[in-house]
Amino acid sequence: MTFKDIQQEFDSSFGYIRNDMRAICRGEARIQYTLMLLVCCSCEMLAAARGNPHYAANEFKDLLPPGDWQQLSERLFTALRNGLAHGFDTKHLVVDGVSVQIYYQWEPTVATCPGAEAT
């Protein structure tokens, strides 16, 4: 099977996701943790599509600012993805022997969401 074989279904599915993301970006929904779970699941999908289903944390790493955040990317991804998907909250990270609760807040703007102004 080639991409061309599934392109119409692929484009349709991503159309739904794009519309949902635009609604979130316009502030029509405040679903912070759901949005983060969507990001994590999207990283899994991208990794699988590239033939590396076990490397979703690498996809996630590419979204983070360079430096400390990228060094924590695998543990951060696991804490977010597995915590939100299975425990409905983020898991704690242990950094230098200290347990750290993860909090996430994103304020949507057109600058962070190109196309958000489109309907």
C-alpha cells in the first residue's frame, strides 16, 4: 500500500483535526490537558508513519525549545502521554531525587496557531 492509496482518507482525517485545533486556537475551547494528549498522540502517529513507532518521544523532542527541555524530552513525553491517557493527570517526574508535578498551560494566539483565523 502506498500513501497515494490512503491519501484521501488521510486528508479527511487531518481535516477534522485541523478544524478542532482551529476551534481551540480561537479560544472556543479550553481543554489544556486534552490538547497536550493530542500532541502526544500525534507524536506517536508521526513516529509510526516514519516506521519508528517506539520513538514518539523523538517527535516530541523536536517540539521543545533547545537545552534542558530537550534533555528531559523522553521522560517528559512519557509522564505526559501515559499520565494523561491512563491516569487522567500528568505523572510526576523525578529530577535529582525530587518529585516534580507537571503543569501545563497554553494561551492560544493566532501567532502560535497559523490558520486559526480561518473558518
